[in-house]
Amino acid sequence: MILKLAIATSLVLSTQAFAQNSIDTIIEKYNIAHCKSELSALAKDIIGEKKHRLLVSNQTSKGDFESLLVSGVLEYKDRQSHIVFSMSHSGGHCDVAYKESFAVKNPCIVVREEVFKKWLFKGKLNDQTHVFSHKRDDKFIGYMTSTKDGSYCLVSRQKTAS
């Protein structure tokens, strides 16, 4: 009976630990004092249930100033992407953001219809790079850059939550 209870308890605890994404673990491990809820909410929105791996690239804490830079990889069904989460706190103000980049083996004109179909065109940075913003969230920006031969498209998305 005690063995069954111990097994049941460990299953419940492992399920609860599995429900957290890596950002929550990093927040706890590095004793992040500020912007915890903003960073956790953004990561939960971006990562969701996807398989991922995160690594702390930089962390600073001096008085009222605190910053955190976390990089990693996020797995989708058809690709992987590089992601970076950043957080800074100073003077009582939080800045939290994420950036994600991935390559697609299609011309950007095809990617435009698949990834950014409902996004608003903002402009061009040069002949190969186009900028878009999400139509319901102007803090969510997307970039598409075509390779020289046009066979691949580099896609980047960024969002600020501050």
C-alpha cells in the first residue's frame, strides 16, 4: 500500500514538473526577482507544448537593475527554430521580448502566403528583406529574407511584451 502511494505521488509530482516550460525552471534556478510573470507568460505563449531546450546566455543583477538572456531551440513538426528570450528590469520597468528565426526551403513569396498571410506589410529593409506586423498586435514583427538564388527564405519573428 505504501509503495502504491509513493508511486502515485511521484507520478503527480512528475506531471506537475512537466507542465512547466524551461523558462519557469530558469526563473527559479537563477532566482530572477523581477518580471517573472511577464517572462513566463511570453514563453508559455511562444513555446506552448512544443519540445524545446533553453540555455542561459547571460544574467546580471545589480541593485535595481536585472537582466536575463536565454537562447535555445524550439521544435515544430516540420522544422526547428532558434529562439532568444530577453528580460531587463530597471527603475521599476520591465522589458521582456523574444526573437525566433528559422529557414524555410521555399521562396519567400510562398512563405508570405503560409506564414505572414494575414500580417500587414510594413516595408522593405533592402531588396531581399521585407518587414510585416501582426494585424492584431503591432508589437509582433516579422521579417523575411530571401537567399540570393531565391530557393530559401530566412524568417524571423519578434515580440515585445513590455
